[in-house]
Amino acid sequence: MKRHTVLGVLAVLALLVPLAALLLSCGGGGGSSSGGGTSSETSGTGSVAVLLADGPADDYTNIFIWVTEVSLIPAAGSAAPVTIFQTNKVEAGTTYPGHKVDLLQLQDEDFILTVKNDVPAGKYAKIRLEISHIEAVGTDVPCNDMEIKLPSGKIDLDPQDGPFLLAQGTTLSIRLDIDANKSINLHPAGKSGKCIFRPVVFVDIEEGAPPERCPKVVSGTIASLRYDDPNQVVGFVLDLQGDRGTLKVSLSDTTSIFNEKLLCMTPGDLVKYENTQVKVRGRLNNNGVFKASLVVIGELLDVTGTVTSVLSINPNAQSAFSFTFQPSDNQELVEPWPVTGQTCTLVLVGCDTIVDPSKIQQGMPVRIFGKAFSTGELRAAAVVLRDREVSGTILSVEDEPNGKTITIDENGSSVQVFVGTTTPIHLVGDGTVGLDQLCAGQKVRVLLKSLAAPFKAALVQVESVRHAGVVSNVVGPGVLEVALTEGGTETETVYVQTGATILKSTEGSGKQELLTFAQINVGDSNVYFGLPPVCQDSSNFNASVVVIVGGQ
């Protein structure tokens, strides 16, 4: 049986740090994993996988955190924390202890921090995340010349639905899904010169494999091979980088394996590569085993761009192919490259769905995992076909039969997209949006159904709006009147949505707690996120996340 638990937390962190502002917010939803467990569920051991994820962040190019420890806090108050991940090492190329992670590289993928086996089964009340350093890089970001510090160096994540259960013999996937756009709310604190950082963190807990998203490519060394008989290699144990433990990797008949020159190999050829660095793409299964779709010896280039011409595509998944490729801006490659696919090169859509190479078309956005050689050839281990997308600000919205046409400013160019009445529209990290809530001025990311105009939307993602103020009146259940403290002295009516996350954090002490709407009081300072419910009436606001800011 699969159980899904959403955990929400808020930490108000007062900070000082060179060069940056930063991080943490995340989202999820579902049922409860709290409740009583039998003696068999609370004895023995299970496994815990910890994954990190992120959403978009305006103006930031990198948001780095150095994770030193992740632990589970038992529900029994006298029991000691159970460490899932721990390191105090300063990794090569960094200056702070912990494993360095760039959150903004995790917008569409999960980063597997660790998979810990032999974790004592039982009920746990919190997840503790310890961080040694936070750093953000971007254009005109807040608190550029100041340091950001966590007061205690740790954040305790409290379940919304009470303690969660790790049953004997099961695997829990814990995803810290971080929406940096909500977390980067740094403000100079009076004359103290302090930068206050208030992250909002939600945690998804899933029994078995994490849903929906693909993991990022994992790196490590082959510690040992796994056999089903003395001669048949069926997987290996991957020693992860940065004190993250080991990961069991399984191979199948469809796994593509490449040597350091990106030539096709068989599983048996891996006997020559024990203690060698590899890159592995795939996903976790319900038992915490990483099912590999791709294994590459040595380094692996990961670049995005566009197919500019198709040179040779044979409609046979076992045939070599070639096309020319123009990398996107800010990639490791700059000039156009000829791309060659081997007979074992994967052509994928979505996470790991294999399709025929004939699906590669001119003008198509692609992501290439491969290696560039001095001969001017880019050999592909995998080509991931991506949806054409448009990102920018809505300039106008026009009514149409069965939908609306939105005009989007994408880097100075106007793009028109039809959004149908059945097109899914999501507020990033916070649920759905109605078609009538699309307005000029909103920032959106739209996935398209076709490569050429006229464009139709397959999915629309709308960025949350951030407002801040002081509660001047509790109008009624779920309704507040807020005196805005940013952008003037106006007031607006805030409709706190059913199921919204309401958090209180106390500056300086790092205290945090989940609140109900009834615990919001007149005079409370707050920051809230959502969208105006009616585009023509900006005095009303639908809030999906409310952060109450406390004192010392």
C-alpha cells in the first residue's frame, strides 16, 4: 500500500553572508501516514531515500547549500535522532563542510542525496536538515554584500499530519521540494545590517519510489559488481560522492552501457571498470534500488539546445543516426555541433520512455547526454526529446471560442498561444489556476503541443505573486484584511484557500510552528503567496501560503 504524507515547515532565519540571499521552499500534497502501527511495523529496519528538488527563482543563477546532516527525530521524545546522512568534510573545490548542492539545477529533476538502509523501523516526528552554508548568485539579488547564516545551523521539519511511520522492510522516499522563489525573501533589518531569510519548506513522504519526477544523473565509483550467477553481471554497488553512502544499481536488457570513448558495451564488460568513476541515469524503484537506463564510464556532458537539421535518421531503434545541434545560451558548448548516435544510444521522452530515433525532428528542443571529442563530434549516449516551451510575461489575454489566446513577451519577442478550456494550468508549487485567472503581467512557462505556429498550450505554469503586510482585520473564516507594507499604504482582502499552508516563524530563535487560520491575529505581520482571484480586481487575493512573522 502506498501512503503519501505532506510535511510543511517554516524557519525564520536571521542571517549575514557574503554575496547572497537565498533558498528553500517546497511543495506537495496527499494523505496521511500518521496513525498507529503494529509491533511488526515498529520493529526491525527499513530504508530511507532522501531527495532534493527545487522550483524557479527570479534573477538567481545559482543557489547553493552545503548539507552536513539529515536525521529523523523519533516520536518518542527520549529517543536519540537517527542519522540518515552526515559529513563534515570540505569537498574538493569548496570552502565549507558538507555536500554542496545547487538547488537551481533541480527544477525538473530530483537529486538523490542518499539511500540509507537498516534504519530502525518506527514512528518519527520530524526531519532535521543541517546546513553549514548558504549562498546565492544572481543579478541585483538582495543582500549582495551580506552573509546569510542559520541561527542554529539546522531546520526541523514538522509533519502536518503528525508522526510518520517507517514500517519493517519498507522504503520511504523523503523529498525536500524547494521553491526558491518563495524562500528568497530577504530584507535589511533596520539599522542592524542584518538580512532576514525566511524559508518555507514542505516535505513529501512516499512509501516506495518517489512519484513523477526523474532523478538527476548520479555519480560515483563502481565499488563491486552484482551477479545472478558466476558469469552474469546484473548490476553493481555505486559508491556515491561526498560521504553519501552506496546505492544498489540494477541493469536490464534495455540498459545502455558505454565505455570512456562512448562506444557500446555489455554488462560483462564492466568487470574491467571496478573502482572507476561512472555516471548513471534511471530511477529508484519501490525497494530503493536504482534501475539504470544509462551507464557511462567517466565524465558525461549534459547540454540542451535545438535540432537544426536532421542528417541521417533510420527508423530503427537499433541503428545509428546523426543530426546537427545548436546549444542553448549559457551551455558548456557554444557553436553548432554534429551529433552522432550509436546503435545503443537512447532516444527518450519524459523520464525514461524509449522512442524511435525517427521522432527527432528539425526545430525540436533536445537534451543530450554525451561526450564531445576533439574531432568536432558530439557522441550521444542519450537524446531526450523535450516539449517546445515559451517563458515570459503575459502581455494580453483575448477571449476565443473554447479558450483564450495569450500573448507572451519572450525576451523581447511576442508569441501567441491558444489555451483551451481543458488545458491544465498550475500555480507553481501551489495547485491549479482557473482560465479566467490568466492576466497581463503574470510570469508564465507554457509547454506547447507543436514546434511551429499556431501554438497550442499543453500545460501552463504560472508563478506565484508575493505580497506582504499587516493583518488589520479578520473578516471571517478564511478571509483577512491586510494593510500592505510594500508598494504603498493600500489594503487588500486576502482569501486564504482551503488547504493553504499557514506558518509562523520567530526571528532570531529559529522557532517554527504550523498554524490554523483561527490562530491568525490582528496586528500579525505576514508574507503570503498566490494570485488575485479576479484579474480585473487587484484588491482581492487568493493565498495558498501564508507566513506569519514573529518577534524574538
